[in-house]
Amino acid sequence: MWSFKSVTIDNIPGRIVEAAVRKFATKRHTLLDFQSSATYVGTEKYFLGLEKEKSIELTRIRSPFERLLPKLVINFDKNDGFRRYKISKFK
């Protein structure tokens, strides 16, 4: 099961949002929908990220104890200047 919600960021410049996304994400090369985001390792990164040509997708790094919670994938549109994102929820 999945659902989408679109959110627009009006009060923060897109370059600041992009810098924060890149700072707190660990780069991955596979689709985040199918990749496990559970880990025991402590890190300064809070998200797994997949950079595509037109967007960047993020999912939060979860502990194995949080597997019961739904997986969220956040999709930032590069062409829109990181001012809009979509949230997808997977069960």
C-alpha cells in the first residue's frame, strides 16, 4: 500500500534545502523502495539517498526495531529548485 502527499516549501531558499539534504544523506545506487534501510550502525547521516537525473529520493535510516513503522520515501524535484517534495508511504 502506498500514498502520496505533495508539499511546497515557500519560506526557505532551495539551495539551503539542497545543502541540508546532501549533508545528512548517505548516497545509494539502488531503488529505495526495495532497499532495506535498517541498520545498527550509529552515524551522523539520517537518510539514504538516491540521486536521479531530475530528482533526489530519500528514506530515513531506521533501527531494526522500527521495521513495524511504515517506510517513507521523500522525492525532491531538482528542476523545481528543491522547493517541492512528495512523500510516499509503503507498508
